[in-house]
Amino acid sequence: MRDAKPHNSDEDGALVAASRKGDLAAFECLVRRHQGRMLNIACRITGIYEDACEVVQDAFLAAHRGLGNFRGEARFTTWLTTITINLARNRLEQLRLRRKNEAFSLDDPLPGEDGDLPRDPPDRAPSPLDLVEQLGVREKLKGCIDALDTDFREVLVLRDLEEFSYEEIALVLRLHSGTVKSRLSRARESVKECLKKVVGVL
Amino acid sequence: MEHAEVRKKLSEYLDGVSSQDERAGIEAHLQGCDRCNSALAELEKTVSHLRGLPREEPPHWLTGRIMARVRAEAEKPSLWQRLFYPCHIKLPVEALALVALCVTGYYIARTTSPTVPLTSPQVLERGASPQSDQAPAKAGDTGGPRDRAPSVPAGMVPGAKAPATSERALDMPPPAPGFAAPPPRLPATTPASATIPPEPATKSFLPSRTQTPPPVSGAAAPAREMQERIRPDVIREERDISPGMMQRPAARARKSMRKEAAGEHGGRHEAESPAVAPRTIVLWAASPAIAGDEVARTVSTMGGVLVRREPGITGERLSVRIGATRFGEFLDRLEEIGRIAKKPALREGGTGVMELLVEIEPDR
């Protein structure tokens, strides 16, 4: 179910150049090419599908505004991902503050038989081929991802869910490559231990 | 390699990004360690589960909504265009407005500039107290209690911070050669080398208070003019007055002058904008433009005023005024918008209105 490998950066370059000249059709191409990936990143960071959709809209709007400043030294994907992650972080902070002030939040995880499960997005239907057991593991895996600290979650999402390279992750998150490696290692260990607790033997 | 070190490096080994030496050390260890082999297998399964997670699909309306917002923003004319287009209409209008503004500013400056009264020696007969001396001048004055204009002779411009009273004139030293225009608030800072002007004990010393100097703009010209008028009298009368007689009343007059000037200065200052220099808050946000909009909205909802918003080199700068009692709340709202990198030392600003400078920079 992974997407095809990331889009050709040369094609992105041509579309970006055209967009900078005011070609909205070219920018729309960029939106269609990258919105899915950005949505998944935003979703994994904020944990809420609807908020992730708003983050993606804001990210593309900010990217369009900032096209004049995009010098093309980095890939468009890297630059766009940086914007998306920053906006997603901000949104996550807002959500947390809001939850602190609310006695009961509709965003709280639902209680389930095996512990708390994250709420599904309303338009997402499980695959008919998924076994109940598989579905259970996936939901629990999402819960384990959500339980990570934001810094570790970001690295895990970019590497294991979106298949960014270590170098790209370092650029997006503005980290040293050594930091990326150590955070990813700790994030994977945390998810592994969490999964073992809720699922049993892997 | 030791267990702990191998465990730390398993993730990189799995992704094939270990160095050659590390890879050799790990593989050598794995050949003889079941626990580490088991840990590697579990890590592999975990990553496999992660990569097998189904992806969220974007809703069908997402592209359309994004492009609608992008188009709306693209069609909005830029600030430059809003200010200057169409050229043949806006440029002449703006040029005229600028000229009108300059002329108005010039006339305001002229009407509010301080002038120095030229007092007659007879005025000084009424004693050293500023109030008693000023009483006769009140006729015809129009200023309020805070305004020192009532204390100056008719013809003095209200609101002037000039050394308008005769007592101030006392402290005017005979100007040294090359003495440039003094500030409106006069000595207090009388140069030590200056001769204290003669005390009005002789009653015939200083120019008449009832003489009204021609209004001039700026403090410099009237002060210089006053000096020039006084100088001949000072020089003439100095011979006749003993220093002992001069000093005590002059000192009292200086003291009252200082009090007067301080009151006036404080009063004027109160009338102006808040004395506190604006405090700077540095905010990091992914998109300074969006964050700037949110800050502006926040200021508006909190009943504050967005004084100015201008683009910085990499971000945005917003000059805002909010009630000091809401400062803490404002900081909380800012933390929802971005990350505060620098905030003023004091959390609460007391009462009144606070001037803040919010600098929004791209998040690092």
C-alpha cells in the first residue's frame, strides 16, 4: 500500500519554475502530486484527520506565498515537508492546549477492549481483506506511534512511513545526521516494546 | 562489540547505513549472540508492520479547496499595486496628500514652537516666587493647570517648554562667545563659569515681562534672542550688585524653576504616548505570514490595536498595543501560534497600555 517512489525532482523543478511565474495550473499539478504524502505526514503528527486536512491546505498556501523565496537548492518535497511539519507541530500544540482546557474532548481516544484506540477518520473504511487480528495490530500500532514524543514520531514517520532518506530527514528537521539515527533507533525500539506489550509476540 | 553498543546500532544496520567497521563488528557479534539476533528480528518485524500501515487518502475536495485559496490570494493586488495603481490617478493624489501633510506639519511646528518672553525689569519687583510673578501674566492666557503657558507673559505660545518665566531668565548666564542655542529647559545646568545674572533686587534689571517677543519657531532662536536682550542689562547692572545679595534669591529661583520644568515635562510626557519603550517578543513560526495574520487577529479579539505591520528580512514585524493587564494572556495566545524564542523579562506589565514589538521569524 505504499505509494510509488517519490516523484521525479526534475519534474517538480519545472513545475515550480512555472508556478513562480504565476502559472496556477502548474501549481495545481504540484498540489496533486504531493498532497497525499503531506496529508499522511500531517495526520501522523497531529493524530486527527480533519486537522491534518487543514494543515495541508495551510502548507500549500504558505508554499505558494513563499515560492519567491524558494531557491531550488533543496528538493521541493523537502521544502514542502518542512513547512508541513512545522504547521502540524503548531496545530498539535494548539490541540493540546485546547484539550487541557476542556473537561471532555471529542478528540479523546475511544475506550476499547484492548485499551484506548485512536478514532478513525469518518471516511476511512477497513480493507475487506484485513483479518480482524491484522486490523487490531494496525490500530494498536497507530496507538503506539501516537504515544511517541513528537520529536521521535516525526523521524519515524518520515523514515518508516514516508521513506525519506536519512539526509532528507536531517534537512527537513534541521538535525544532525547522528541525531536522526539515534532518534530513529529509539523511536523504533519504543514502538517495538509498545507493540509487544499490546499484541504479544511480534 | 558489546551488547549495548550492538543494540544501539541495530537500527542503522537494518537500514544499511552503518559504516563498514560497524557492520563488521555487528555481524561478528550476531554470529554468537542469540539475544541480539532475536532483537534484530523483532526490529525487522516492527519496521515491516510500520511500512505496511495503510495510507490515508486525501478527501476529494482537498485539491479544489487548496487551489481556491491560492487563487483568491493570487488575485488580491499586492500592496504596491494597491498603493500606486492606477498611476495616473493615485500618484498625483498621493503627491498632493504628501504636500498637504508637509505644510500642515510645518504650521503645527510653527504654532507650537516655544518662544522666549522678554520681560521688563519692572516685573522682577514682585519677588522671587514664580507663582506671584506669574499671576499678572495670567490675564489673557488660555492654558490649563498643567500647561505652563499661563505662567508666561501674554504672547507666549501655550504649551511651550520655553524658559518663559522671569525667574528662568535669572539663571541665564551671560552667554559666552560662541554660545549656541540652549535647550528650552534652562540651567539647572548653569555653567560654572557663567556669571549668575543679577538678581532683580535692583528692580530695573531684566527686560519687561510685558514685552512680547515675536513668536519664533524652535527653542534655539528665542533663547538666543533673550540672551542678546539680557546681556546688555546684565553687563550694565552687574557692577552695582553685590554677589551676596544675588545668590540666595537666584538659588531659590533656580529651585523653583527646576520644579516647574519637571512638572511641565512630566505633564507633557503623560499627555503623549506611553513612556515605556516597546518590548520585543520574538516568535518562531513555520509561516511568518500566516502567523502574522493570526497575531493580528489575536490583537483584534483582545481589544488591542495593531499599530503597524511590516515585512522583515525573513519574517514579519508587528507593532501592537494591548492592555497591560492582558499581557500574560497575549503571550499564551502567541504560544499557540508559534514558539516564543524571546519574551520580555516581566510577565505582567502593570496597568495602562503596553507597546509590544512582535518579530516573527521562520521556525528553525
